Amino acid sequence: MKVYTSDKIRNVVLLGHGSCGKTTLVEAMAYTTGIINRQGRVEDGNTISDYDKEEQKRLFSISTTIVPIEYEGYKINFLDTPGYFDFVGEVEEALAVADAAVIVVSAKSGVEVGTMKAWEFCEKYNLPRIFFVTDMDVDNASFREVVEELTELYGKKIAPFHEPIRENEKFVGFVNVVKMAGRRFTTGSDYEECDIPEYSMENLSKFREILLEAVAETSEELMDKYFSGEEFTQEEISMALRTNVIDGSVVPVLMGSGVNAQGTSMLLQAIEKYFPDPTKSKISGKNTKTGEEFSADYDSSKPFTARVFKTIVDPFIGKFSLFKVCSGVFKNDTPLYNVNKDAEEKTNKIYILRGKEQMEVNELHAGDIGALGKLNDTVTGDTLATKSTPIVYDPIQVSTPYTYLRYRTKKKGDDEKVSQALAKLMDEDLTLKVVNDNENRQALLYGIGEQQLDVAVSKLLSRYKVEIETMKPRVPYRETVRKKSSVRGRHKKQSGGHGQYGDVVIEFEPSGDLETAFVFEEKIFGGAVPRNYFPAVEKGIADSVLKGPLAGYPVVGLKATLVDGSYHPVDSSEMAFRLATVLAFKQGFMEASPVLLEPIVSLKVVVPDKFTGDVMGDLNKRRGRVLGMNPVDGKQEIVADIPLSELHGYSTDLRSMTGGIGEYSYEFSRYEQAPSDVQQKVIEDNEKEENSES
């Protein structure tokens, strides 16, 4: 592939609901521009984008794929993203380097939750956008209904550029609403001019009116002209659109069929004409040597810097670090320095990836996207620069994972292999996280949703030949006491020679501080227990609180006071007093009215108004206490306190309740006494688990 200067580059992210046709559309554009001779199909597992085995098996995108397409002297780097919400980290990585977005809408499904999420992403990242309505070849496809839905949601920004032409119920062409001219498809996306059919006039006049309103909204001068009934010139319309699509105040709506590769040429033309090149965007970092701000702004004349936005770790194609050049020109002989790790990296070859295909290039200009193989120290979010200009950029921001499962290896001895394989998956996906919860003797795998975790487990087996089983995680309960008890613990053993003798009387009671495991005091009179054994008694308590006698959970809020005991001048030892203390603890704790404490989290759920009743009703069923609601970006944020144990599976349930649009987050708040029925069930479940593992 040839080298392109910054002004000839477009970085475009494809967004939309799951299975709306993004990958098929990329395939159609590759076919239209001659990259491939035959269009692949998602169902056949032979598309450029979905080359991963998991994607081919499940028939949907899991990772973001880069597909650069050359069109009339321009290079368009398409970032084909997954539509399913579990893989939002992949979308966020793509958004971090995109300069504009195409939101794909299926004409047969209409505007879906993923469409609205895509719009929200564009608002958050301040991206110019175009809607492309695909599946126009389907019988019940209605472009008009999609335009009406979009206009209802986003108002006068929506500007339909096309009106479909159908003959004998078949999609055969379109009317260019901007130029008011008919187009009939000949082969694929090619077309010839034709008359505008009479039956199109009613919808056409509506679309033309919506388009002109969008143009009028762009300036006071055009607004005055519009209200005075004057016609806009073609040049005025084109200029207004070109300027205002870039700033997001006009959003064109185009149409076509991905399956039949119709409308792809018009989309490519619109991208080249209306979307900005990278130099129109701003990006700044910090010079770690001087502490000064560095405005890179995709300027090729400045020193070389780049940000790694994605890592691919594939057993077949190897490890690649995908990056966007933020400033300068990156060449084969550019010395490479990882600023975050303070490490020099070796550059072998510069690649451009198109799906799994690797194409070598000699250089990349600012704003372009490339890949480097086998970088030792570099991970996603790192900055690459030169040692003389060590610039560091902000890391890539991705969503926090809140869904988690407990896992363990199926084969003994596979722990190290599983750990290494999971590390590679986490290199690829920043929303996957492993937590070793030593306190509860469990390993936890975190993700955005259960589908993502299922894919991770499947990848471990298919890619790395290691198998794990997942199960419901142990909730980090705590144990404490409510009353006071006084217990004697005696450890006495005679086995020839020195024996073992330790004798303690300890009072157990609540300390009132649930943040601390225990407080130890001694009130010994007359040397009943020599002072040098006090640390052994305290150590016995410290050992015991790690796993409480009620259900095996850590103990908190306990006060233990050593009040009496006895010793033997020959047989007593630190070990004997420690064991005596453990015996006293087990009995004394159970006599001091022990209870289980459950973790309570502060939960925030953000949903549109219409779902608040359902969500609050569901939270009440989960023993949640709704504390209030706050308006957030046109939605409602429900704030509640809820036991952590009740949030298992909440990601799936919330999506089901809200059609996928609900979002939630939580953070630990405090511990509270669990209801007696919950305590009983936890104790029974733990007994069963202990028995099954023994």
C-alpha cells in the first residue's frame, strides 16, 4: 500500500447495534473498491473483519478490526467494531483514534438501543457522524420510518441525503435529495442517471424539507433566507453541509445494501467529502523531560510520537501493537522509545493490517494507523516516541468491569499455563481483569458481561488449550459477635520428655470497630500467665480471625481480653499458649452470639425514565434500598444500597429489563448484619462446599 499524507487520510469508526450489518458493509466497500474479488459473508465465516475463530463460530464481531480502503486518492481506515455491549472496551479503543463515525442502521430492524448508544459515544468523543441505513434490499425495509425515528430522537440535525427508488418491490436506485436527481443502480454500487418516479415525490418533498431545515439551522443568514421563502443555491447547500457535518450540527442519512454492495460508492464519496482529516483534531501530551505540554495535533512537521490503542495477541498472526501516529512521520529507521516504560523498543517492520492480512510500508504520516510486531515492553495505552522528545499521552479510557465469576483450572498443574493465557487475553482486552481473592480462597475473572466471560473461557480452550470451569463467586462476608463470653482454653499434652501446657481464660466481646479484625488486651494479675506468653496468645487470635468458626469467613469487630490462666514452669511454651488460645477462640466466639455481616454496595443505575419503575421494583426484590433519583443526560440515575450478593447476574437482568440501554456501577459502602435466613443459607452452602472439596 502506498504512503498517504495526513490530509488524504480518514479514520472512521463503524458503530451500531449488534448484527446491524457493519461487517457486511465493510466487506461491500472492500468489494466495491476492488480489494476483494468476491464478497465474503458473516454466515460463511470468510469476511475480512471477522477472522477470529470465536467470531466465525458465533457469527458476530468480538474485536475491533482495521480495514484500510483506498478510494480516489484517499486512504480510509475503517475501524469495524463489535455491536454487542459486552465488548464495549473494543469500541472505546477504536473511538480513541477515530476522527469520525458511520452509524449503521438496519432498515429491517430500525433504530435500536445500539444505535442510540452509538450516538451517545459520538457525543462523548465529539465525532462528526453519518447514518448509513443498510438492508434496503429487504422486502419490509422502510427508509422513511428510520428517518422519522432519527428525527424524533435527534431533531433538526438529521439530513436525509437519499430517497429509495423501488420497482416491483425491489430496491433499484435512489434519489439524491441534495441534487434532486434520480440514480438507478447498474452493477453493484455503480449507477446511471434516471428520472425521479412520480410515487417518490411525496416522501421526497418531506426529505427535501428536512434537509433544507438542517441547512437553514447552520447560519442566521441561511435561516433568514429560508423563512423568506427563497431557494438555496446548490453551492450554498454543499458549503453548509461540508462545514456543518464536521462540527456535528448536521448528520447526513445515506442508504444502501451491504449484501448487494449498493450505496457503498456514495458512502465513500460522503466520507471523503464531509469527514475531516486527522489534522482537524487536537491532541496534546506532556514532555516528561521538561514537564511542558506538547501540542501534537497530528502535525507531520513535529517530532514523532504515537499512541498504542490496541494489542492483538494471536497464536497464528503473532503479537501486534496497533498505534496511531500523533505527530511527525514514522519511518523504518526511527529509533523507538516507550515513554511509559522508559524502555527502548526494536523496530523491525512497519505494517498496515487489513483484517489478518499484513502489508509492509516504509513510513506513516501523522494521523495514520499502523502496527508493529513483537514489541517487548509495550501495552495498550503506552506512548511511543524518541528519547530526545519523550512525550506521554493520556492512557486509553475503557469501561470498568463489574460482572465477575469465580474460576478454577480443570487439570491439576495447569495453573501457570492458565495464568499466562489469561495475561495474553487481558493484553488484548482491557475490560478483562483477574483478581486473586486470597481472603476467600478464590480466583475471580471480571468482565463487562457474561457473554464476554464466556468468550474468554472459550478462547482459553481453543487458542491456548487450557480449560477452566466457572462458578458463582463466594461473597466476601464477615463474621462478628454481638454479646460477651468468657471461655477457658487449655492445651495439655504429655508424650515423654517435655510436655506441652498452655491455659488461658479469655473474654470475647464486640469492639465496635468493624474496620479492624480484633483488638487484644490483657488484664493478668499475679503472673497467672507470664508476660512473655502474651504475644503467643495474640498470635493465636490473629490466626483464628482469618477463618471464623461460624462459616469460615474473616472475623471483624472483636475484642479479646486475656484475664486469667496458668502455666507450667517446664512444659509451657509459646506454641502451647497459641494452641490454647485457638481452642478458647472457637468456643468463645460461638458463645458470644456470632452473626454474619454482608457487604453492602452503593449502586447507581442509569436508565431512561420509562424504565425507572421496573428497575426500582427489581431492586426491592433484591433487598435493595432506593435512596433517590438524579437526572443525568436526559436519563434517570437511581441510587440504591444493595447487598453485593444480590448483584450476581445483574448485568444480564438489567439488559433484559431495559432492552440493553441500562447501565450500572457500584462501589463498596459498608458491612451490615445479614438477615437470619440469608445467614442460614450461607452457612449451609459453605458446609456443602467444604464437604465437596474435602
